[in-house]
Amino acid sequence: MAITGDDQFYLPSRTFQWGDGTSYPVVRFNPNRVTAQRNPIKRVGSDGSILPRSDLLGERIVEFELQVEGSSRADLQTKIDALAAAAVPLAAGDEVLQWQILGSLRRVNCRPDPPKWLWEEEGDLGLLVANVEWAFFCQDPRIYIDSTSSVVLA
């Protein structure tokens, strides 16, 4: 598997894909939950700070809300199990998460959290599990442009 179009997401190390064209459509995607580490030097006995200092980015959390679709109850359970298996922590540490939106392929280095969903009467619609939340912890807050080609400058 690989990303073939917009609105698709992929964990290459686990060969797990979700988003457009899969059984795991994405309802909401938020790659921008990142903290800023402020480091001002405070003034003593006055308002504000003496020197403005560098603001650095802290960790990033990439959040998803998705659904799980199945063609039968057994198929739905298989898809739920596949999603749970794709979120098992690895001893190797960070891994790549890729996505493509608006024709631009991006990636972060991250670790997945277990997916969260609550079984509710209105949330179990027969062959659909709605509102599954899945998050990824990125110690490195940068979002990289990912490309299958490279440019060599002579």
C-alpha cells in the first residue's frame, strides 16, 4: 500500500492506510496541536519582560476522528482489530506517518496512541463504528515535506 491520492494517511512500517478510499474514512484531522515553549526573562518590579527570547516548539499531537466501516458484522470486527493492531507501541521508537492533502505529501515522526471509541447505542450503526479518536505523539514538532524524488545539485 502507498498513498495514491488526496486525503489519505499511511503508516509505512505497519502497512496500514486510512482515509479516502479505505474502510476508515476520516471525519476530522488536526495536525496542528503543538505547544510553544516561551522563555522570557521577567522584569523585577515592573510589567512585561526585559528581553524577548526565542519561542521554541514543544511536542506535536496529530489528531484524527475516523469511522470504521465493514461489509458484515464479522468484517467490521476484523477492521476494528486491524486498527487496534496498527496502534500497538513498537520498541523501535518513532515511526513515519505520511499524508497527502491538496496534492502535497507530508510526514511526521511519531508514536501512535491506542484508538479510543465508546460503544454507544447511536454510535453502533450496524456496519459502522462512528467517532473513533486516534492520536499520534510527535516528539519532533516539525512537519516535513515528503517526496519520492530528490534533487541533486552538482
